[in-house]
Amino acid sequence: MFKRRWKWFGPVISDEGFSLSYSYNTVLYTDPRGTFAFGFEDGSLSPAPFQVKGEPLGLDQATVEQMIDRILRGLRFDGHAAEVVRPGKK
């Protein structure tokens, strides 16, 4: 389940313990481990996160896939159509 703290702006907050916010061509995923930036432009989400806050840590592929699933659900809640664009796949 998703909500916003304020009706028209602010982060999208999930009851699963993460939130999403937007920056220029980026969606920011935040959970207790830190904040991770995913490229997001014209409905295309890059599956390669970059950690921008928190204690540096490595992410396994299963964790990244979980983040991507959560981001896609949050984006749909917020009215955005999005698809994951994986390099080398058409």
C-alpha cells in the first residue's frame, strides 16, 4: 500500500518500509540500508542502482530485482508507466 505525506508532492511512501522520490532523470529508492538512485527517463528505468546515501554496501542481484519490483509498483501508484531497460536486450 502506498501513500504520500502531502497530497500533490513529496515522496511516495510504502508500508513495506521504503519510499520513492524523484530527481532529474532519476528515481530515488530509500530504505533502512540507504538511498539508491536508478536512472528514469521517458518511462525507462535503468536496472543499475547507484548508492547515494548510507553505509556503502554491495547488492546482490536478488536484492536489486526486489528494489526494481518495488519501484515499478510505486511508479504505477504515482501514475507513471515504466519498463526496465536492460542493456543489450531489445
